[in-house]
Amino acid sequence: MFKDYNLNTNTFTKSYSLTGSSAAPNVDSFTDFKGATPVMSSYPANGTVYRFIPVATSIGETTIAEQFNVYPTVTNQSIHVDYTQSTRTIVDIYTTSGQLAKSISIEKGENTIDISALANGNYLLNVSNAEGKASFKFIKY
């Protein structure tokens, strides 16, 4: 259900997602669209139902995943990180329980990270630099 439709800007300022029946509706979620771009140009025809699914495009940080090629994703000796930029980058490897297992700095080009001393399991490889952050998963066997 949309509320507070502005005819001048063709925007809604509020959206409520309802569950339950028409006799006993429950508010499932609420979205505040203040400052958002117009999503509809007119009222829908009677009986028309639209479903809008919001997609988060940013959470205040920039992903830099496209600057990296991390491989293989299943390995027992080393992880290769090919980096296309020249900004100094920190690589942190975390266990699935959130413990820091290894931290190194890499440069532009092909970088090899020795993981042979790590215990077998799933890991998260986080890269971060002045431009943003990115995460990659891998399995050590």
C-alpha cells in the first residue's frame, strides 16, 4: 500500500507492505521514500497489483571486487590474487567464526598468498584499500 502520493512530482513518500487478510491486515514492513526518484507516473487501473522489490545499491562503501581476480576457490597450498590497480591493498583472511587467520599487504600484479599453515575449512578473504572493500570466499582442504 502506498501513502502520501504527490501529484506534482509523481512520487509516494511512504510504502507499507501488508500481510494477512483484508479483514485483519498486519504491517510487514515500511519504506520511507523521501527524496527518492519517481517510481510511477499515474495511478494504476482498478484491480491492478504492482509489487516493488527494493534493491540496495550501496551501503555507504564502494566495492572494488572488479579490481581483483582471486583463484582457486578450493585449494590446499596458496591463493592467487591478481590485482589491477596500484593502490596499496590489505588482504585479511578470516575463519567462518570471525577470527583473523592471516593479514598481508599486496601490490599491483600477481600475488600469491601461502595458506598451507591454515587449518582445513571455509575462509573469507577481505581486501580493502582507499577506494573500498570486497570479499571473496575460498575453501582450504
